[in-house]
Amino acid sequence: MMGVTPEQAAVELTRAGAQVIGANCGIRIEAYIPVCAALASATDRPIWIKPNAGLPELVDGKVVYRMTPERFAGYAPALIAAGARFIGGCCGTTPEFLVALRRQLSGRLQ
């Protein structure tokens, strides 16, 4: 989005001393899978991904996110396979999204 590739960001953040490197907001959760893999390929630091609940829509003057917690959580295994070690939620997520993530990842957490 800002003209820097995930790999470039990971290299520079690692060089600057970041302990964890990640990305949040701005794109759909499924679009974070290749971003996560790119970050992980360029650093030895843990990867943190915090997507929003889909893209916002303006409906009757209110911002609406249409993704369900279960659908959101369904992408967690692919994010972990791509290198994510921390997964959270940004815009549009609620505690129910985090509960769904926990359910999805139960038994996979170390």
C-alpha cells in the first residue's frame, strides 16, 4: 500500500531491532496469507497478523463488516502455515472473532 514490499519491510524492521513483525488492517484476511509468507521469508522474527473482518461497507450511514467470526477463523490455519505466530483482529472484529479463532486453533497452539 505504501510502496514497500513485505520483504523490504521485514528486512528493515529486523535491522532496526523489531522483536515481532507484522501487518494489520487495510485488506481482507485471505489477502494476508501471501503477505504473511513474504514477511516470514525475509526475517527470523515472529510474524503478527491482525486483519479486519472483511472490507468495510457504508450502509445507511453506518460502517458494516459482513464477515462472520467462523469464516474469519477459517483462514487461521492457512495464516499459520504461511508463518504467522500471532493472529488477532482489527476493524470490525469483536470478542466473538477471537473466540472463533481460539476454537479453530485449539490443539494447534504450542
